[in-house]
Amino acid sequence: MNKPTTGIFSNLSLREWQVLISMLNGLSIKEIAYQLKLKSNTISTYKKNIYYKLRIRTQIELFQLLLKE
């Protein structure tokens, strides 16, 4: 899935977009870290930054946001 160039998700970096897609595919932090060859703490930081940029606090809010887009 290509990173969007418009809309609310366009302000995410490519790596944040990759983490987001992996999260939406149901992967855990550890699984994402393994897939992207990063540390779990790094993925947690990406997740925190994604939530901040999207102005959400929970994964439920993330799914609600996706349904609106």
C-alpha cells in the first residue's frame, strides 16, 4: 500500500506509514520490530508519534479515524 500524499495520513513519514500498516494488519510491536529490523522501543516511539500526529490516544480511535477517511 502506497503512502497517501493527501489527507490526514499524508503528514506521516514513510516509516511511520509502514508501522501503521503493520499495526492495522494485526502485528504486535515485537513482530513489527522484527519485520522492519528495528528495536521494539523504536517501534513504540513510532507508534507514539503516529498517535500524536493523528491526534488520537487509542487503537480504537485509529480505526474510527480510518472509517472516516
